[in-house]
Amino acid sequence: MTHNSYLDIVRSTLRRPTLLFRRNFDELMTNTFNPYIAGEVNSNTDIQFMTDEYSCAEYVVEYLNKSARGMGNLRHELTTMMQEHPERDYTDQLKALSIKLLNAVEMSAQEAAWYLLRQPMSETSRQVAYIPTVWLTERQRCRKRRQQMAREGLDKNSTDVWTKNIIQRYEERPASLEQVYLAEFASWYAKANDFVDEEDDVNVDGEEDLESKPAARTSRAQNQYRKRLIGRVYGTDITTWTKLSIINEKWFYYTYNSATNC
């Protein structure tokens, strides 16, 4: 076989301009690499030359959709499974769906071990406190739950069925928080009965609350607030306050008139 015949055989399988690198027999299992990048990152690399824009876009799309392969078949299997077992209740259906989805998810061995150990998948250092500063007619409201209505002694025909937002709670704040402005109130303070563990929070006046019975929450004053603590470390309360929550609100722009001071 001549060299030209060999090139013709290689070209017969190509549909677009392609770069082929000359390799020795001992380099057949080595990916294309750059010596400088390989020395800096000290990891496996696979570098390719892009001869046109379409090749670059195709590679990026294929890489992003790599984990979504077979999702169409998975949805079809889920639909078929729900149709074949209509007698299952919602709990059994949810368990079956969860197993199907977990078996179809592609993840690394490290991520799988982390998931099986039930370690937290994400952590946040900031909370977001939304202040509905929009017009009163545009504010959204949440309906009270039945447990809350029963705790407050409200019947099903009561009109007091909407929970209070942060602005309403700020208007009803105690006299000791009179000098606290709205953003500070939303960032630092919360209702005392909003805490799950009462040993992890402190009263506004700085004195520790030694009550530990959850039933004691209902006997507190309705407008009692506490500063929030980070939590406990080895049985000791941390005296550092929580980090400020990020305020999310809508800003209004207006024109200042010097004649009317507004």
C-alpha cells in the first residue's frame, strides 16, 4: 500500500476538515495535550483544534447534554409504570419514581458516597429576607394553616385567615425595639415561637431563656422577639449573632420637588 492510498482510505471516513496528529506506536493511548497546560494543571487534558464554529457549538452542546442522555426513555418508563400500577398509593408511587430517577442519574463515585452517607449537598452562609415594599394591593399573602388557626382559636368561618408579613410584624414590634429600623428588624430578629430549638436563641434583653419545653411557646406574648444565634457548639451557646440576612426588596424612584419638599 502506498502512502497516497493510505491517505485516501483515511479521507473516506471524514465528512469535514480534520486534523490528524502524527504519533508513534508507544503514544497510541495518549490524549492530545499541551506541555505547558499539562504541567500547570497536573491532570488529564484532551485538547482539540476547532476548525469551524459549528464544531465548537456542537461540542459544547454535547458536553452539556451528556448527563441528560436517555431522559426521554426514562420519562416513557415512568409513564408506563404509573399506568401499569394504578392501585399504588402516592407514597408507593413516589418511592418507585425516586428509585427510577436515582438509577438513571449519572454521578461520580465521590458524589455517590457523599449521597449514601447522607451528607448535606449544599450549605449557605446567608439567608435572604424579602420585604414586600410594593404597593399594598400588589402584596401577596399566605393563608394560615389549620394548625395555626386551631392554636389561635379561630373557626373555619373566621376572616382572620391571612398570615402577617414582615411589615405587619414590624408595625406590631414591642416598645423595646422602637428604635430598630425595618431592614435591621428583618435581618436580625424573628418571632420567638419560630425557633425549633429554644436553647439556641436568646431574648432581646440579652438574658438566656432556659425554657426547653416546646409547649411553652404558646404561652409567650404574641409580639415577643429574639435575636438569633448561630447555634450550639459542644453544648455551649455561641455568643456571636448570626450573619445579617440579605434584604430583597423593590425600589421606587421618584422626582424630588424643592418647592414642595417631596
